[in-house]
Amino acid sequence: MGRFSNRKEGGKALAELLCAHAGRRDAYVLALARGGVPVGAELARRLRLPLDVMVVRKLGVPGQEELAFGAIAPGGIAVFNRELVRGLGISKAQIDAAVARESAEMERRAELYRSGRKPVDPRGKACILVDDGLATGATMRAALDFVRRRGAAEIVVAVPVGARETCMTIANGPGESCVCAMVPEPLYGVGMWYDDFSQTSDDEVRQLLAENHGASDNAADLEVERWQTANF
């Protein structure tokens, strides 16, 4: 089984699997920040779809922050691995502190990344939720809960690489599916399947979103110009 050279190549692989969505007027790509944005930007570029960012935050086990006991998404959404919480004896006070801390960071990043642009309204749309990989799926489950509650008509979870069990169970509602380009066994870790898995910076996220926003504006202007030419 091969590896992806970087996240952009992962987005290219997903575009080949999701080509049926190309150019849809009712669809958009929603990329999880930060690592999912380079993947989502390449996918959106190839499928000619608008791109938005979903800022979700992992809730790390105290003292072992890389191990997630849950995740949060906008709108007060929180998902928890209750078995892990019980098993490690994580207290309500520790949970509340983690939620408060990560909520503040989530809001800060969302404001930074969008630069005043309004988020896409998922209601009635097809939403392609993108990340650079699925391991436990904690942050993706929070993102899924967000778009479900806001009335997305169709949801596709799309990742270049993921754990088989997570990919099989992550999207289990009506109109939901999961597309994964590579399902290695065992996974070990998402970063194992990229030659370059360096951290995505805030500046890179902002640049990729701005580029897609500019491309979408240009496409809309061209559509108006074509309509005017045909009708006047």
C-alpha cells in the first residue's frame, strides 16, 4: 500500500472518487481545520465547489492531550467517549475546563480564518466533510453532529486515509456516506501515510480559503455575464 506525498495529493485522490459531485450547485466542501483544509481546498478546486472551514476542537485527556476523550463543534455541540471518561476517571470539573478552553480557541480560529466571511448554511445542501484522516473519529463526529442539526440534505465524509472500523461506522444516518481513499490495516496513525505531514499553519488555512473564495466569486461573475449575454 502506498503513501500520499502530502495533503494536496490526498485531496486529488478524493476528487477522483467524488467526481460525480463536480460542479453541483447544491454542494460544498466543509474542511476540518487545520489539517483538513489543504485536502479540502484541492478537492474543492478539482470539483469546482465552494469551500468553507469547520473549526472543531479535540478534548484531550489531562496530561495526555493527544489522546481525545471527546470533541466540540460550534453551537454548543460536544461528543464524548464515555467509556474512556469513566475508565480514566476524568472529572466533570476537568471536562468543563477542557470545553471552556477549547471553545475559546475554536471561536478565535473561526474568526481568524473567515476574515469576516459568513459561514455556509448547510440547510438543504450536500455537504462534503473533509479531514486529512480518520483515526478515532472524535472531531469528525462533532462536525457531523453540527451539519446534521443544521439540516444538511446529504452528507459525505471524505478522507484520504482512515481506520476501517471508524470509516464503517462514522456516517450512519439517512443520506450519509463515507469515502476513504486508503484503508490500511493496521492504521497506526494518520501521519504514517503521508511523506509530508507537517502542521498546517493558520496563514496557510487563510490563504487557501481566500483563494477558493476568489475563485467562487469569479465563477459567479462569469455565470452572470453568460446570462446577460444570452438574455439581452
